[in-house]
Amino acid sequence: MDFKTISKEELPEFLENPKATILDIRETWEFMDFNIGGINIPPHEIPDRTDELADYEQIILACSNGFRSGIVARMLTKKLPNAEILHLEEGIF
């Protein structure tokens, strides 16, 4: 595993970095219904949209319960080797 798992309690500390963002990978309708900020890119769109993430030093992946974001975190460690990929354990709920 090439990414770090963080808790909700640790999240504010990481967001102090101006080169960090939350990447919420839930579907657009889920994000519009409730979100904690950041960028919304559903999993099936990520391969075509990784260029939108290239300027971030830290990318914190989030989903509803942590399952989907864990899978995407593995993928992004390969696609964005210069970024620190962080996984929000247990998701946003």
C-alpha cells in the first residue's frame, strides 16, 4: 500500500496545506446531496481527469464509507507518483 490512511479527526490538520485537496469520489448526485468540500470526480471519470489533480501535493480521497476511496487511492498512487495520496478511513459519514 502506497497511501496513508487518516481519520476524520486528522483531516483539518492536512487541509491546512494550501496544496492539499479533498477528492470526493462519490457520484455527482451523492456529492450534491451532502459534501465536506473539495473536488468531486466519480471513479469512472478519474482516468480521464487526473490532469485536474496534478498541481496538488496531497490528495485526500473520500467516499461514503471508505470502500470506494480505498480502491481509487491505490490507482492514484500509480497515476500521480509525485502526490501524497491520503485515504479518509470510514468515509465522510
